[in-house]
Amino acid sequence: MRIGIVGIGGVGGYFGGKLAKEYASAGSHEIIFIARGEHLHAIQHNGLQLFTREGDYVAWPNIATDNPAVAGMFDLVFFCVKSYSLEDSAHSVKTNIHKNTVVIPLLNGVESADRLRLILPDTDIIGGCVYIISHIDKPGVIRQEDGACKLIFGTDDDESSLKYSAVLNILLRAKINAKLTGQISEALWEKYLLMCPLGSLTAATGKTYGALMSNAVLKAKLQGMMEEVVAVARARKVYLPGNAVDRTMEMAGRFASDAKTSMQLDKEKGRQTEVDTLTGFLCRAGRESGIPTPLHDEVYQQILR
């Protein structure tokens, strides 16, 4: 099987690195990295260097390129780009994807699969998400600091999800903490319940995880934002567990106190953020569903300033 990883940042680098380490030299599966710039140049010359809690190693893909035309066809492809780059990335590899290619986006947010279906309408696209804190430390180097390093993918039906058992086996053999589910919408919204309020509030305030959780006012605001997410999800017929907010607040409290969210880091460094995919989406979805989202509306404007 030919497996493409589009975007070799913190997510694509970690999971793509594990796939390359297991398969690239074994001959059973071919691993292709789609990357760019100095990061790509470093990977081509020195391999992808990974520093993780499980150990440090160098992963060499079969192909690393910024030119999809030389990458060939993909049988399985993971999109690991920032959400604002999804459409451009999908167009760039459109000719690498055939009707039987399995496409799995691993982006933040809940609408990635739907966005891909508009560009790749005749392709087998399913949902996916990950729990990991990792980033590009410097060109050619991925550093993983925290998170469960878990990858969840599948459909909203237990029977149809069984079709992807072979993908699960590929991931598990590469020692990836993967789960195939028949309730992917719930999994996506549970991840969004963590990422949207936490990313939005840290970006708006400039506070780290620990500073946020130790401030009673901000902690209460974070919980209120999570409750807005649950209400919007319910209006869209996605029913999260009754203890979802309490469980997610507890999870947020376990992260390293000095850690920062990716949206916060992007804002601090003057880079484009995922504010429209995360915060903005919740505001829009709330209006469409008739659900008030005053906390997200306020934070959204703060981030845009």
C-alpha cells in the first residue's frame, strides 16, 4: 500500500514518522511525505528526527517531496495540515487520489471531512482526529511534549467502519495508539470540546494551560465555553456524554502548566491561526442552530484584534 502524509508538522511528523520507521525500509508499504521549504530539505538530507516520550529516532520515508506529481498514486492518505490550508492541499494532491483511496483528515475542528468531499467528491473520505502536543522544533526535527498520542478514525456506523480494519492494523503494527470507531462524530466533537475553548481562550488571553486553570475567573469562563460547545453539538444532533465537560476540564488540568496551545503559539508568533475553523465555526454554528454563544463571540473578537 502507498501511504501519503500531507503536512509533516507536529501531527504528520509524529504519526508519519512512526509509519516510516516501521514500513519504509521493509518493503510492505511505501511511505510518502508531502512537505515544503527548509523542513523538507532537512528531511531529504538527514531524515526526519523525532524526539518523543517513547524515545528518539530518525525516520526515512520512501519519498519526501513538495511536488505531488512525482509522488505517484496514494492508496491511503492522511491530511495533517493546518485547517486553513486544507483546500489548497487537497487540490494539490487531487491527481494522486483515486476512487478507492482512503482519505483521513487529522485536523482540528469537526468539518474537515465535509470540506474534503467538496473537492474530492468521488473519494472514500472518513473522519479522524488525534490527541497529541507536538511541533516542529527546527527544520527536520519534530518534538513531542505531551498528549495521549492517540489517533481515532472511522464512520458513524459500526458496520461500515469495519471496512477500515486493514488501516487499523497498519497503524497498530507501527505502534500507533489507534482506535477505529463507529461513532466518529462524537469523537470529533469531544476533541473539539477540548481544542476550541482551550485554544481560543489561551490565544485571547496569552495565558498558558496552568495560568488559565489557576485563575478562577478564566477557569469558569473556560467551562462556560465548553458548555456552549455541548449545546451547539446537541442542536446538530451530536450527543456528548453527560459528564463530557467535567471530564474535559479534568483533562485540561493534567497538561503541563507551562504548555501553550497551537493557536496561542501561532498568534504570539504572528502566524495565521485556526481561529475561523475553531472559534469562528462555533459562533457560526450557534447562529445557524439558534444557540447563543456569547463567550465564544467575545473571545473570537479578542483574538482578531
